[in-house]
Amino acid sequence: MRYLLFIVLLISACAPNAKESEINLDQLSWKDITQKAEGSTVNFMMWQGSPVINDYINNYLIPTVKEKFNIELRITGGQGPEIVQLIMGEKQAAVKSGQVDMVWINGETFFQLRQIDGLWGPFVESLPNAQFVDFNDQFIGIDFQQKVNYMEAPWNVSQFALFYDSARVTTPPTNLEELEDYVKANPETFTISNDFSGMTLLKSFLSELSGSPEGLNGPFDESKYEKLSSELWEYINRNKQYFWKKGTTFPKEHSKMDQMYANGELLLGFGFGEGGIEEKVNQGLFPKSTKGYAWENGTIKNANYLGIAYNSTNKPGAMTVINFLMSPEAQLRKASPDGMDSNTILDPSKLPSEWQAKFEEMPKRKYGPEMADLEDKAIQEPDPKYMIRLFEDFRTQVIEK
């Protein structure tokens, strides 16, 4: 299958009508860029696992960029590994006309794409709406301990949180010692998903074992990882008999955990977007008694970003769409609790007064915590190598044990 994919990509690279869209940002005004984008098609590869995000994209973004800029926005499903695999395959086959223009990324995906020069840029400084972003904010200007350097544009920012059903759990665990007591007293009501969300929880555990919210900051440290991860695997293996299904299996997707929490099988859960509680209560999935909270030592706060593929055939179109997604208009629509319920990446102090007022008047969440409620427990994402190693070792040291 991989060999067949390589041949297809190679043929594509040699196609006589292949076009390469290179633009010199030093020589073009923003008006020139938007004029080049008019009437074009932009291919956007993104995760499509959230109904509210899909609604925002399909029913707001696509028709709006068509109306405002005469751009056709086409969505392709795919997240981190698929994006890296596609761009890496095109890179190896010297494909000049890539299948995607824009990609939704962060963390280890940004790291992996930078390793292979899979992203085009820097371009973000050239976007007019970048003036409303504080790139000195450590949770925006730094992505998994990597300086963004204007190679990717921030789109959302959120904090990881845990949640519980307050109708059935009086006092939720806030540290590893309390979690051990909890799972023994409430067997099979907690588990860890073998995906991005689950590994993010494990990073919070590693940080606690380090003894400090800043314990994982800086470049990846092999000796530190070996010491802390050995303690983590011993802790999990000691207690997994009390996990869901007695620790004999772990959900592959976080959405599976949400379903189990919804039907009362699990009493504890976790996720980004301050736990994602508002969306799921409004959908009728989570009970209204759901409450979110931060881990005592802290939980990860990060941003996710929009990048442009190195071989995008429509860089002006991608820049135009990304600039709109960073606009006060699009960010306000995205932030509505009744919509995508996503925190803005814009700095209110940098906005014109009329937009400051609109953001201040935004209705508050009814069920989930605001990011401001958790920010004193916010910790930085560690180096992407921690995530990569946790994925590998969780499989070998826990799942296969």
C-alpha cells in the first residue's frame, strides 16, 4: 500500500500541468495577496471529530469566505499523523503541487513538519490581523517548547481540565495520591484513553511526579524522562486493576470515554476546551451536574494553529482564509458558548474599542468553567518528544503488560 502511494505521488509530481504557487511577501501588499486569492480554491485538512467545529466550518466559514473573498474552501479530514504522512510522502516524491494548502496543527505535528521543512513561511507577520495577537504570550508564541516564529498562526487556545459528575462524586481527586484512593473506592469508573487527550493527562501526571508545575519545561531530558516515566508506569500498573475493564483494555479514542461518561459507566473524564463540558451538556450528552476542575499541580494550557503546506498551490488563498479566521469577527463567532465555544487568541487590549465591547458582552458559559477560572493552574506543554515517548511507552509498558 505504501509503495502504491509512492507511485501515485511520483506520477502526480511529474504531471505536465503541475503548478507551483510561490509568492514573495516582501514585494506584495496585502491587497495584492487578496487579489491573487480571489476566485481560487483552498484545500484545508483538519480534524473533523467535533460536531460544533464542523458546524462552524461548514455553515459559517465556508459560505463567509465565499461571500467576502470569492474563495472556495474545501475540507479534507485528517489530523496530526495523517497530515505528516501526506506531506512527508509528497516531500519524498518531490511533489510540487500539494494536495492541501492549509493544515490545522500544533505540538508534535508542528515539530515533525518543521523537521522535514514541510511548512511554508514565515508568513504570519504579514497577516493584518496578527496585530491583535500577543506573540509574547508564552501559551501562544511557544508551541510545545518550540518558538512559533510566525511559521503557524494561532487559532484557538484552551486549557486541559478534568471533570466529574457532582451528583455521584462528592470530592474528585486532584493529585495522584487521591486518584489512587478514588479508583480503589470506585472501581472501573476511571480510565485513560490511548490518544492525544490521554497522553496530555499523563503529561500532567509526569509534571506532578517532577515535583513542580515547571518540572518538564525546557528541552527533552532523557534521564529525567526515564526516572519519571518509570515511576508513572509503576503507579498505573499498580492501580490499573481498578480501572475500567480492570485495566485489561484502554479506549483508543477520547470520544469513547465521553460516551461511557454520558451513560454513567465512568464518573471521571478529561479534555481540552476546559474539559469540553459546555458543548457536551448543550448537546444533551453530559448531565448538567458535570463540573470541571484543574489538577492540583496544574494542567496543560496550549494553543493550536493553522499552517501552510510547503507545496501549497494557493498560498495567497490560504493566507487570506487564515487571516479571516484570526479576525475579530470570526473569533467572536467562534467564541460563543452556543457556537464553537472556543477561547479567542486575540488580546482584548489590542482590539478597537467596539470589538472590545463585543467580547466583553459575550455570554458566559452556563456549565463548564471559563479558562480564567483555571489559569492559575496552567502549565506549559513540554517538549514534543515527551508526547512521542509517552505514546510508545504507554503501549509497551502498560497496555501490553
